[in-house]
Amino acid sequence: MSSLQQSYQTTATLDGYNFGFLDEQTKRMLRRAILKAVAIPGYQVPFGSREMPLPYGWGTGGMQVTAAVIGGNDILKVIDQGADDTTNAVSIRRFFVRMTGVATTEKTREATLIQTRHRVPETPLSEGQILVYQVPIPEPLRWLEPRETETRKMHALSEYGVMHVKLYEDIAQHGHISTAYDYPVLVNGRYLMRCSPIPKFDTPKLHMNGALQLFGAGREKRIYAVPPYTDVKPLDFEDHPFEIERWPEDCALCGAGDSFLDEVILDDRGGRMFVCSDTDYCGERRAAGHVGKMSAPYKEEAAE
Amino acid sequence: MSQEMIRVENLGKTFTLHLRGGIALPVLRDTSLSVAAGECVTLHGPSGAGKSTLLRSIYGNYRPQQGRILITHDGHPTDIVGAIPRVVLDIRRRTLGYVTQFLRVIPRVGTLDIVAEPLLARGAPAEHARTRAAELLSRLQIPEKMWNLPPATFSGGEQQRINIARGFCADYPILLLDEPTASLDDRNRKIVIELVDDARRRGTAIVAIVHDADTRAAITTRLLPMEAVGVAA
Amino acid sequence: MIEMPLLSVESLNKTFGRQVACRDVSFELWPGEVLGIVGESGSGKSTLLNAIAGRLSVDSGKVLYRTATGQITDLISASDAQRRHLMRTEWGFVQQHARDGLRMGFSAGANIGERLMAIGQKHYGNLRDTALDWMQAVEISPERIDDLPRTFSGGMQQRLQIARNLVTHPRIVLMDEPTGGLDVSVQARLLDLLRRLVQEHNVAVIVVTHDLGVARLLAHRLMVMRRGEVVEAGLTDQLLDDPQHAYTQLLVSSVLSV
């Protein structure tokens, strides 16, 4: 028994299941795809997507990537729309605990492996961390060109003019580029890529990030990657440059003016407040003493 | 001795009507002709004698089966029979003008533009081409209010005068005229005769077909009689 | 007058199984020249056009094109990348049905700007100005720049297609029955526009048409095709006034005149 296998045996996995749910050969296939993806930043690598115990459209791609790279010593964080405590995040986190026995955390700083749906954590990531994105549609040209044969050619020949056509149309119809999430970016100056449905706000976080960013699309069977410290540029026009969203107020709980805010409706008289979407970030700020206009001073809460 | 501009040598042209069982109609046989600068040679003969055929052959419109037609182009004689299309087009653009019997009307193109077109095709500036066209149209008594209208609905005589203006707009060294005064009244006929004569005096070599005796007398320097199938030189 | 031809097609052969679509077709095309390919349905003229454009594979032959830099490229053996790039810049293709040649879901301005964006133009304001200029050139009201081609008439769609192709100042434009299916007055307007634009921009054109009137109006030279072969070629007026080949005579005599 190799030492690697030994380390697997020491963590408590659910009876009858392999570590990480997928068999070793599948994980090797996935890792090959991931290596290829890392070698060609932004390029969509096809892979043999497996049946996962949840339907397509619920993060199976992200989970397969996570299952391929997770090890006994990892500390896993799972978020959905920035929150650790939504149903999906909870389910996926529990799944991996059962399948690997790894430790989990809600603190971005402590995590070694983060699986996310639709948000990038506010806390900047560092070298050694891996961020796994759940991707519904990997192909940025899909709505403009339905044929896969054609989009593959377009990527191969860098024929990305049509993407600018879409952005032009946005400006013509709405006065500005209206793409609010899943913004198209050019990776490493070569491949056009979709960021997954993260808000426009998060797009700059992909650029020159110290962490390894992996993207998995289960239904579409594609994996792609942005290696650490890679150039990621959002598409725009010279006279209509890329801009992130802004809110009229700061976070009502922690007072942050630099994070992505969710709008919460308070009553039926139009009362609303804006709150950090990233629960960990907000919590950390409150623990550090920051207050927003709606919050009581932070109290330690019992660990889960 | 004026420069020879056209030299037709032993021209033969037969029309083969494939749709009528392939019957052959010889129209020109062993036709020869020489035209020098400053001459106006009028082809004269009954219908079917091949006058139009000869004229069109000189223009490169009809393709003869035998013989040569040497056009002096840029100073050298060039055989237009069997010449490649680009050469024919170049000869037509700069050396050889042709006033057909009927004006070919292009939809939506105004009279002035039709007349100016040969000069524009040579690369002349638009202003100059239009001014020259205007001069000719005035001389030929086409009222200014008609200059922007496409001539499709004009009378036969008006169309003929526009056709003539177009033919005389660019100064061609060689001019072919097919019934230039056919639909015109006395006054306009005189104007056209003047135009032709002026051109000839400037050294233009002219070949014409004219049925009207007076016009023929007025412009011709040499008559070329033609008969059906076969012509005396 | 020693000018090099822009395009030289040599012995092009294309069959569909046993059906011969193009047999041994050869011709040359010079800058600023309009070549008409006429013939009836099934003559192979559209096949020839698509083969020259690289949209169809050929069995044998060469399509030698002299690029803007003076290099001679055989489009048959050129790489996909080369061919696609040329077709977006130095070549244009006007389809018979505008919907095949336009992005119907994008505005007129986007359609015209696309080729410019494809070659790297990234200034929205400039793109829009260029689109407006071209809309004027093809006589589409500039107010319609943000409208979808779906809302345009057939003639307007065709004119938009022409603008979309000409925006990169191509040196050759291929046209497949550009006036097919249009009303006569609309056709007249389109032909007039084509005539003027071709002259103004000194574009070489290959236009496939079954309509001899269109050929007479637009083309300097004609090639008559029948069952995949070129039966006669020459100046337009030569072919239409003095047709030599039996088939050409048949075509010419079949045309109704008004």
C-alpha cells in the first residue's frame, strides 16, 4: 500500500465509496484534462463527464474537478452566491465531507480548496489556493454561433470579432455594455473565455490572481483553467471601457464599500438594505469591529 | 499624308443560325478598307449589304471569322479581331468611339451622367466631364431641366441627340457613326453635321452609315459602296 | 498596360458523385473588371462561384489570387486560416438571399461593423460613423442603423449585405444572383447602386446571374455555362449581340424585351 493510499485510509470516508466519490482512473482522466487546461489557459478541454449524485445544472462539473484535486489534507470551503449557508453550498460541502473526511471552513483565508457557484470571494486569494468554478455554458460564442464545429474553428483561428459585435449591439441598444455577469474575457492574450456566471464586479479578480482557477462544466463536458498570475482582460471598446457595478450605499451590516452587495427587501413600503453577498467577508469585517448603518455590534456565534 | 487609323483587311463574317438548323448567312466577304485621320468614310449600299456588320466589326462588337482590323491605338496598329477583352475595352475607352443607332438606357441614370460617362471612364475629373457634357447637351438643344432625368421616356429624336452628345463628349481619335441623324429634324440635323465636321477637321477618322442624302453629302469625304456579300475595296 | 491579373482560375473541376458540376473551367480576372457568369439552372455557375470562394471543395484545379501584398496564393491549397482571413478582408460574398449573408438578429450597424471588428477595430464611435457612411452609400436611411434586418424590405436587406461586404474595401466581390427575387424597380435600384459602387471602388466582381439584362448592365465580360462547361466567353456585348455558340444563341433569343 503506497503512502498516498495510506493517507486516504486514515480519513473517514463513507463505507463503500472511494475517496472523493470518483474512482481513481476517473480522477486521473480529470487530472489529465486539468493539466492540459492549465497548459493552455482559457482553452476548453473536453472530458468524460461522469454521473454525479445530483442532476446536471447543479454543479456536477465543479464537483468533478474538486473530486479530482481534493486530498486528505485539504481544507474545503463551498459557497453559493457568496454564501456558505445556502442549501446548495451545504449539500455539496456535506457530500465531500462524507466522501473524503476532509476538514471544512467558512473562512476564505483558511481554505486550501474553494468550490464556488457564481461568485469570487472578496478576500483576496493567495498562492497555494485553488478556486473551482461551477460553469453552466463554457462556450462564450455559443449564443452567436450554435455550431460546435464552427466555434472550435473560431477559437483555433482567433476569430473573435463576432463577440465584439454583441458588445456593440449592447451599446447600441442600451447605451452601455449590458452584460452584467459571465463577462467575456481574453485569457493570456489568446483564448476567449467565459468566467461562469460571476457578476461583472468579480471579473477583475481573475486577473493576475495568485490562486489556481479551475472551471468545470459537467453537462457540457468541458474543463478550462486560468493558471496563477495570468493575464485576463475583459472585452470592451476603447471609448466604452469595462466598468464594474456600483451601489448607492455601503453594506448595511459591515459598512464595506468595496464588496459586491445583495439588495434585501425589508418591507412592502420599498424599504431595502444592501448587504455583502460574501458572508465570510462580511463576518470578518464585523468581527474586526466595522459596522454598517443597520448592524448591532458583532457577537461571537457558536461554531456549526 | 495623314496617319492611317483603321485598316480592314480581307474581312469575312458569316452568321451561323444554330436555332434555324445551322444555316449560314455570309454578310461580309473579303472586305477591305483604309481610313486615315481627318477622313469621313461613309458606307453606302442597300440593306443587307453588311454596313452595320462592318461598323460593328470595327468596334469589336461582332467577331469576324476571317481577316484583320488594325486600329491605330497609342500609335501602333492593333488587330481588334481576336484581341483579348481587356485590349478591346482599352481601345474603346481611349481611341474608338461608337454612336449607335439607339440609345441604351440604364435605369435611374440621368441624361447628364450618361453623356459624361465616356470621359469619366477615362479618369477625367467629374467636374470637367459634367461641364463638357453640359456644353454638348446645350448645343444639341436638350433643355437643362431634362439633364437630371433618365432618358427612358424621351422621344426618339431626343434620345438620338443624347446618344450623339455621349459619342462626342470624349475626343476619340476614331468615331463610328450609325445613322447619326436618323430621327432628327432639320435644325438638329444641321447641328450634328457641324459636330461631325468639326471633329473631322480636328483629325478624327470617321466611318459612318447615313441614309439621308443631304447629310451624307455634307459630311462625307469618301464614299464606300457596299453590296450584299462581297464588296469592292 | 502590363498589369497582372487579380485572380487566375486554372482547370477547375468539381463533381458531385457522377454529376459534373464544373468541367475544366479556366479564366482570369483583372482589377476593376466585372465578369458575369450566365447560364440556366444546373449549369454549374453557382457551384463555380462557391468553389472559387472556397466554400466547396474541388476535385482539381487552382484558384490563384494575388493578395494586396502582391503574393500569389492558391486558395484551393491554402490553409483554412488564410482563406477565412481573406474572405473577411480582401474578398466579399453577396448571397442571393440576404438572410444567408447577414446576421438577422443583429442591428444594421452591427452587421456593417462586424468585419471591421473582426480585424481589430475597437472604437465604438468610429465603427458607428463608418456604418452610417455606408448606409448612406447604399441608400438606407441612417435612422435605421439600430434596426434589425428583419424589419427591412428585401431590397434593403440586399443593400445592407453589400455594405457589410464593402466596408473592408475588398478587391474582389463574388455575387450570387444578387437581384434574384426582387421586384423590378427594386432590382433597378440595386443594379444602379452596384454599378456605381463597383466603379467608385474599383472592385473586381464575379456575378452569377441567369438574367441577361443584369449581365448586360453590370458585366464587362461574360462566360456562358451549360452543364458544367464554359461554352462561350468574351465581352458582354460580343456575346449578347453576336452569339456564336448554339446555346448562347438560344439564351439570347429567349429573353423577352419590353
